[in-house]
Amino acid sequence: MRIHSAAALALCLGALTACGGGGGAPSAEGAGVPPPTSEQTAATGARKPAASLRGKVIVIDPGHNGGNGDNASKINKQVRIGNGSKACDTTGTATNDGYNEHAFTWDVSKRLAKLLKAKGAEVHLTRNNDTGWGPCITERAALGNRLKADAALSVHADGASASAHGFHIIQPIAVKGYNAGMVPDSQRLGRALRDAYHEGTGVAYSNYRGKKALDPRDDLGGLNLSKVPKVFIECGNMRNPGDAAKMKSAEFRQRVAASLTEGFEVYFQS
């Protein structure tokens, strides 16, 4: 998710590297040994996500919208983001062969919402379809604030050079008078989602943004205006052929949703 004007579509998402097998001894699973039971996992002290998200209110923000490109005057309107102004929304990016970021974020967000609801969470999306325009970044942040959400996640894909690859989490920086109270929990949320996404999808840390896939920023209205714990995820770089191929796969998008679900479970457990 680069910040683009409606007139100039910027294209996103970098090479998602899948988990690779290395040398050394074979894994227990590969040797025919069954994975540990939940009781064994608990006995060894390994991380075990909470069994349920019941009672948690989670807002999922699918970046951009399918009708943004046809509503340039509306999405180019400047809105205040706490420490400056930005466009209401943008068109997002796309792969070289035309798979749009807004379609990717919408599909992942629907899958994620379904899994979170199955865990008992109350889930709200910031848009209801992939054919309208907006809403403005100010309204996306305001929804989580009105609901007093326990956590919020904005789903995106990035548009960088073809050699850039990997995913990263954008965490908020405190903007005085706006979001300072949510920053510590947002940082914790970001780490939980980063670890779960990396482990569950095999996508490498970004090689072009952030440190160990964590990128603090204070130029995004969705974070500056949020009163509740919130981060963005850039799931990869759409301009990289390898990343693009993964994001166009329904099986991969389901894996993204499952990984992020586990990240929320770990966050709330801690």
C-alpha cells in the first residue's frame, strides 16, 4: 500500500518467499512422527493461542475500494490526519497483469472475518463491498473508535520495485493529542501479527521497509486518528512476480487469513 492519488495508480507488493527446506536432520513430522497433542504442547510450555476470541470486538479494514478509480474527485478530497492532511483514500496498486490490491484486501478480509467470527469475535469491516468508493481514511479510523474495538487491522499490499519483497507491519508513532494512548498495545499487536504471519505463510520479512518487518510511521491517518490498538499489514509486494503469484492464489489468501487469526489469538492471550 503506497499512498497514491487517484490519477496515478502506484503498484505494490514484493516477492513473497515461501518457507524453504534447509539441510540438517529431518523434522519429526517428516520422519513420520505425529505432531504433539495439545496436552503435550501445554506440558512443554510452547506457545498455545487462546481457544476463543469470544467477546472481543475486532475491526478489519480492507484497504482501498473497487470504485475509487471512478470517483477521483471524492477520494482526492483532503482530510486532516492529526499532523497534516492527506487524500480521503487512494486507488491502491495492482500486479503487472491487473490483479488489484483492493480485490486482494477484500478477499483476505472476508476470509479473516469468517475465521475470527468462528472463534467468537464480533467483527466489523470498514466497507461492505468491493464496488463502492472510500470510505475516507478518517471514517475508517472512526469506526473502530465508535465501537471501542479491542483491536483493529488494516489489510494492504505494497507497491515497490520488482526486486523488493517480503511483508511488513506498520505500527503507529504517537501523535500528540491523538493516538498516544493506543501505541503500546498497538506495538504488541504488531509483533503478534508479524510472528504469526511469518510462521504461518512462510513469507520473508521485507527487504526494503522496516526492521524485522516492523515499520513505525506517523503519516497514516488510519493510525494517527485511532484511539484503539491498530496496525497495518503490507502482505507483500504486488510488483514482484513471485509475490504476485502467491497473492493471486486463493489457497495462499486463506493461509494469510488463518495466520492473522492466530496472531489475534496470541495478542489477546498475552
